Amino acid sequence: MTEIETGLPDTTPLFRPFSVGSLTLPNRIVMAPMTRAFSPGGVPGADVAAYYRRRAEGGVGLIITEGTWIPEAHASNDGNVPDFYGDTALAGWADVLREVHAAGGRIIPQLWHVGISTKPEVTGLYDEAVTAKRQIGPSGLLRRGERVDTPMTQAEIDSVAQAFVDAAVNAHRLGFDGIELHGAHGYLLDQFFWYETNEREDRHGGKIAARATMAADIVRAIRAATAPDFPILLRISQWKLVDYNARLASDPDALAAFLAPLVDAGVDIFHCSQRRFSEPEFAGSALNLAGWVKRLSGRPTITVGSISLNGDVTGLQRGEGAGVASLDELIERLARDEFDLVAVGRALLTDPAWAEKVREGRFDALLPYEPQHLTSLS
């Protein structure tokens, strides 16, 4: 690891430009998607636009928005999370886009369907309007042996797939810089990926490569409906909300089999979510999940997980705070191209100027995360 004359770590690797498809970024820092639920009726307002603009002004290379609902009846479990469909919500997103672009930033929406995770067993939400409706998942399972509804029909699969495509077309038409599909953390697409929640015997189930079929079909359809160079990102994880120790792929061979159909379909970047980015993914190698995915797929990857914080998702989910952590290991791994981009979550939620402070070497000015930071759009 090189150091600048002040003795501080050389952050140059974080501030190299990056390009994929039609997207060119001035640096490798990504704002991670974080659910905020400040869009009453599913409509993002001026406060949401200003929130994202502040991160663009603070030097973030790419903003991935909070998860947004696709136009499908079973996608949502919270009316304050923004929709990515409908004239009013899309007008709000057009305002967000204008503000971010005016500040020189780049922004893509994360497209989301929670599937059976809308069940109160997972969310703790007991909204009668949510729990009364059908909860869809590939096999109706919360996990193996815990059936909470009947399996999705092919017509339901087709409807959900089209809703993802329709939302992506909305993003392309408005001028967003790409889209991300949320395929992590046990939500609907991940329910197809995970053997614990997918016991189907049709083309959408079986071996790990077949369980990627639905997402691959969606990616291929989005590509056909948008443009050859329109960036398509896919967020994946091993861990699930119902099981932090879950393993989608137990070894590199299984991970390679899972990735192959997604690469063939046209995923441009894999966003690889871990509890801690520094943890090795498989025995015998120091590579993290993003490092393995890059090696096996040949596609760029984003790493995420406790960046700049000394706490991980489990503590943060319990409402705990987290102090500032060193960036040395992160920068070392980025410098040797283990992964390509770095997604910063709660540290950036706390401090819109995080990227600028890091660029200027003002590490002592970085702020710790406190739970109250979730209660407003600062």
C-alpha cells in the first residue's frame, strides 16, 4: 500500500474513472441502495431529490437509489417506499434525476419485488392490507419446510418479469443512467436463486444454474426493450434476511454455474452484498464475494459491506450505531483489482460529503453512524 507524503493512505485507486456501456464515472465510489421510506403514497418529493443531489455534490461517482417498487400487485410491503411506475411517481423521479445530473452525478434506480418477504414473519410489519393479499414466491416457502403460500403460477412469473421490464423501460425513457435489479437478501429474485425457497421442478428450478433462469430472462428482456449499452446491474448475496448464514453457492464451482446464465443474458455489473467486505468467501483464498464473482464471471463487480464502519448489517439491523473504520484494506484490495467499485451505505447516509472528505484525506472528519440518522433525509 502506497502512502502520500502526509503519511495518509493513497486514495488514488478510489478516484480512478470507470466505464461500462453508456456509463462513465469519475470515481469508484457508489452510494449503496438504502430503504428510506420518505415517499408518501409511493411518490418521491423535493426532499428526496435534494437528498440524492447532496450525495452527488459530495462527490459520489454513482448513486443507486433505494429500492423502488415495480408495477406488480404483490411487489410492495410499504406505501412510503417509492414506486417506479405511474405518472405522479415518475414525475417525482424525473425531478430527482434532474437534480442529480445538474450536480454532475450519475444515478440508477434499484428495482424491487419483495415476494414472500412481505410476510410479517420476516418484516415484523402487520399491515392488514399487506398480510391479507397473496404472498408470492417460487415455491410458497419462507425457507425449507416453512410454507406460507402456494407456489407461483407461470402466469404470475410472466407478470412479475414483465413488471421488471416495464420499470426498466421507464428508467431508460426518463434518462436514468442504468438500472439495478434487487436479487439479494432473500427477496423475490433471490427466492428463485436459493434452494431453500425454490423447489420447483420446471425450467425455473432444480440445479443452481436453472434457478437463475427467471432473472436471466428478465435481464435479456430488459436488454431487448432498452438499448445495447444501457447498463444492467444485479445485486446478489449469500445471506438472507431470514438466515444470515445462508449459502447460495457453497464453493466456486457452484458460484460459476450460477453466474454463467446471468452473464450470458447480459448483466453488466454484479453488486455483491456481504455483511463485511473484508471476509473471504471460500476457504483457501482471501477473495471476497465480489472478488470471486469478478474472477468467475469476467464482469465488473461492486463490493459492499461495512465500508468505513466498524459494525455490520446484523448490528445495524438491531438499531446499533457504528464507529469509523480504516479504509486501508479496502483501498489495497481495490488497487489490485479484486473488484471494481465500492458501495458505501450508512457512512454515506450519515455524511453526504464522505467521498469529498476521503478524496481530500480528511479522514479525521469522517462521521460515525448513529441510528437517528435513519429518521430524516439529511
